[in-house]
Amino acid sequence: MTILDDLSSSVTQVRNWLADRKPTLAIVLGSGLASVLDQLENSISISYSDISGFASSGVVGHAGCLHSGRLFGRPVIVFQGRYHCYEGYSAWQVTAPVRLAAAVGCQKL
């Protein structure tokens, strides 16, 4: 098993980290979009490297953090940093954050 292939422990960890927060929307930020986080209210964050099965983002400008809070009144999680196939990750691994978001209750991306 390689990194990001089995998300079961990641899902449990992120659910515990979220506690009573119930995000319904997930946002994946690209390079240069960190200013979205300035609008996030009541935010908490965790580094990807602190989430079981996740790796730090290897691209400059991709912080590698998961954020939770409210954006314009909606409960959200925000992935700040992405994984890429050109970094050596498979398509399955690159899409792991989307599957994680769905597993914790996000219905929209």
C-alpha cells in the first residue's frame, strides 16, 4: 500500500478533527488562491503531514493544509494544496482528497 491509497484511517482522523463541524462543501485551492482563506470564519487547520496517509504537498505555493470553517455562512473544508500526477502520484492518489471530502459529508466540490 502506498500513500493515499487507503483512506480509512485518514477519514477517521479527519472526522475526529472536525468534531461537531459538518462541512457540506469542499473547495480545492490552486496556486495563488490562498486569499480565499481570508474569508473563512471560525477556521481551524491541520497540515497534510499530520493526517494519516497524506503527504506534504510537493509543489511550491501549495501549503499542504486542510482548513475547516464557514465561508459565506456555509460549512466548508478547504484543501490548500494538491497532489499531481507529474509528482509521481497515480490518478487514484491525486483524487484522494475528493474521496476524503465525500467521506466526511461534503456533497459538493
